[in-house]
Amino acid sequence: MVSATRTEVAQDDSPVRVEVIDRATIERSGARDLGELLEEQPGMLVTRSFRGDAIQMQGLDPEHVLVIVDGERVPGRVGGAIDLGRYGLEDVERVEIVRGGSSALYGSDAIAGVIHVITRRTRDELELDASASGGGGEGGGIADATARAGARLGDVSLRLSGGFHWAEPFRRGGDPTIPEDQRATDGSARLQWSVGGDVRWRVDPTLSLDARAEYMQRGLSGVDRNDAGAVFDRAQLAEQLQSGLGASWALAGAIRLVTRASYAIFREQYLRDQRGASALDEHQDHREDLGQLLVQLDIPVDTHLLTFGFEELFQRLESDRLDGVGTRFRASPFVQDEWTVIDDDVRLVLVPGVRVDADSQYGTQLSPKLAVRFDPVRQLVLRASFGTGFRAPSFQELLLRFENPTVGYVVLGNPDLGPETSRSYQLGAEWTPITELRGSLSLFRNDVDGLITTITAEESPDGTLFTYDNVASATTQGIESSLTARPIRELSLAASYTFTHAWDHENDRALEGRAAHRITLSATFDHREWDLGATARCALTGERPFYVDEELIYSPWAAQLDLRIYKRFERHLEISAGIDNVLDAGDAYLPLRPRTFYGGIRGRL
């Protein structure tokens, strides 16, 4: 894995706690995209809206979680969140999750942590993999198809993959006196496809080159209804094109130099059409360009592994809701020392690091971090870390100009905004008394200052004027615990419990939408001789506070249970069947797709 220190290290040797979801786990889960894969992970909550799936981590908002693919930022934050549903799993090798402030390595947005998607590589002379699945229930139908082909020709490997995903919209109840086609949908209809590929060339034992490109198109549609009874047809079309080049040199004395350059374009078009009228029609069109350059040098010196890096970022956003075109440049040098102080029966590793981000929009931000790992005995690992994080203000917060004369208000961006800043404290222990049993316990606290929030500026001829300012602060803290066991070779069990206390200091109340308690349970049975397996996953989400017209209400507990069974025929064919959301959990505050039955087939060569 590479996410903890930006250098390759075995998971059990990492000085920073990292969770890894490997390819085998991804295939057994039956998940269709990144959002579905993460929604039942310990301590994480996927929130759904008409614009896709976003994730909360350690009680912090999606805008405080950094999502990267193969070490590179992805474009297309909408409302501060990356839509995880845009990322299919057909070409994902593993997902690495780092919790806590990580801006010392990754810069802006890494306040709550980092989700790192690492794509698959071609290893055999010929690889063919295809799958298809479909099903339905009260929430309508779903269908998915994926294909992947890879080949290795001497020192050159090639990969081409594609995916197709379709789902009908669904409603969770609603007023039965209103005709169904005029009721608001809780889940959007989805039509998505993607295609991508890469080429990797091992020029000689010291030099490797790679190039990749991918295109994705995702359409979402549904129905909205306001309090006055007006009905709207809503449609969103998102397109994303990513390309990149990379090189890796193995230099003398195990010194390694890595360079990467990438460019991505994201476009989103949004249309809201009022039925029978046009007064409240709305159309938005925005395009984001994101260019990135990375140079990283890793130098081992005795008991130290020194990492020197430099990142350059260019971002440009055009939108009909912005007062002008948003452009930013960011230069970011960083340095880290992974120092193995003791490496014997007792092990001690210190990892100090610091990063400086010089941004054309808000100035300079310094992000230090210190991580410590101590193994007093072979079975016990203790970890502690302190790090600062920050989130750069978005172009919407800096440059927005939106007028609503019908209601009588104007929202303006604030070009004088500074970044949101945080202090993150992480303390944890892992205990492995025997190979078949592992337990972990972690404490966390995140103090976030300068949160950007909407304030009333003044009254104007156009109505009330709102703008943004760095005035809010919040604290999230809690406990994360997990236990995994393998009582017999064919059976794996896992359980986790997370307690989160999230507090809004500005309003002196609990942060909205955070569950104080969350429990996950899973069981996997895989019998190699029978070529038969089954998985059961359950996520229990506790009450969550919401404020409706300043009145505090709580959403009820919800239990999301998924079951799946699969049968292999040697290694070339697998059939599966399953039920998602067996208990039919979900409501307006947790809009899960109703109980869905599905079946699928996968072939590989």
C-alpha cells in the first residue's frame, strides 16, 4: 500500500493506520460502485441526494474528505462533495482509507482523511474479465455490465475496460393522495457508462513509463415537489475526461524518483423544469479543468527514508452562477522523514512531515504532522499522530453570484475568504494474539476552525443579501473499534462499533445528520473445495439529529442488511444471487433503495 506515507509499505508495517479493501473483498461484496462499497465500512456514512453519493468520515462533511485515484485528485466537487457513484469498481484493485488530518502529505481537503482508489494492473499475458447483473424490487429495476481486457507483450502491458450502469428512480412513501408521477423521487434514475485504458512500458530494469485515459458519462433524473405543490422534472448530466502520464526511475542506492502529470475535464449540466409553468425553471452549466504535476524523490539513508516532493495544481472553473471565471494556481513542496528508531523485538518508528501550499487565491498554508508507531511486543501495535489540515475555499464560495428575485434574495461570494483549518489527534492500538484474531481500538478528535458558512450581509434593492465568511467552528471526537476473526479456514467474521460526538460551536448544538452510534457486522463463507461462498453484511446506523424550521427531530435507527451467495465453476465462471437491503430500511433522511433482488454472472480467462 502507498497511502500512509506516499511510499510503498506493507500494511502491517505502516506507521499510520490504513484500512485496505482488496480486490477479493470488492468482488465478494457485490457492490456496484465506490459509494456502495464504502457505505458499510466502519465509521463511514454515505449520504445520498439527487446529485449522487457523498461520504462523511469521523463526523466531518464530504467536503473535508479527499478522494484520489492513483495518487491524483479527481475533479467535479458539486456542493463540496465528490459523487462516489461516478466510480465503478470494474477496474479497481484496492481502496485504501487513511483517517485523520493528512494535509501534510496531500494538501487541501484532507481534514477528515483520504480515500485512495488504486486501479488494476495487467500481470498475465492475456486477461479477459466480463460480468453482467440485473434485478429489481419495489424500487424498480437495476442492471450493470462490465468488461476488461488486458495483455502483456514482453515489457509492455495494455489494458482496456468499460462499464455500464442503469437504475430506475424510487420513492420512499410520500403522500398517497398525490398521484405517483407527481410525488418527489428519493432516488434518481441513473444511466452511466465509462471506458478507459492504459499502457505501461518497462523500458529497462530502472525505468518504467505509463499513460492512461478514461471517459465517463453519468445521467441522473428525478422529480421534485416544493411546499407550494409545484412539480419539477430534474435532470443532471455529468461528463469526466481524465488523462495522465507517469515515469518511475530506480536510481543508485535504492533511490526512487517518480514524476506524474495529469489533466482532467469535468462538465456538469443541470436542468430543473417546472411542470405547467416556467417561473421557477433553472439551468446550470459548469466546466472544471484540473491539471496536476507531481515530482517525488525517495532517498533511504541508514534508518531513515526521506521523501521530498513538489506538486503543482492548476484549476479553472466556468459556471453561469459565478461572477467571472475562477482560476487558481497552487505550488506545494513537502518533505517527510520515516525514521525507524528501533527495529528489533521492540519497534519504534517516527514520521515527521510538513507541507507548504502557496495558493493564488488565499495565500500560504503550512501543514505539519507527526506520527509515531510503537510495538512493545510482537502482538501489539500502538499508533499516535497529530496533524493539521485545511480546506481551500471553493470558487462558489469565492465568486458566486446568484439572484432569486421571486423569493427576494441575493447570494454573493466573498473573495477575501481564508481556508478552513483543523487540528487532528489520532490514538490507536491493534492487538493480534493469534493469526486468526485481531482487534483494534482508536480514539480521534478533530477541531475545525474558520468553517465557511452563509451569513446575512445587508438589505439591498434586490432583497436580502447573503455572503460567506470564516466564522464557524466545530469539533468531532469519538471511538472506533473493530474485531476480526477466522474461527475456521472457510469463515471470516468482522464487527465494528463507532461512537461519534459532533458539535457545532457557532450554534451550540449537535452537528446535523451525524449518527452517534454506528455498528457494522459481516460474515464471509468461502469453501475452496466446493467453489461455493456467501456473504452477509449489516450496517446499523443510530439516530441522527436534523433541524426542521429550527425544531430538533431525530431520524430512527436503520439496519441495512445485504446477502449474497456465489458459485464458482473452476476459475473461469461464477454465478451469484443476492438481496440488497433485506429489511427494507430507509426513509426521507436515509434514502436507501428499497429491498432489491438480483442475480449475476462473471466470466474470466
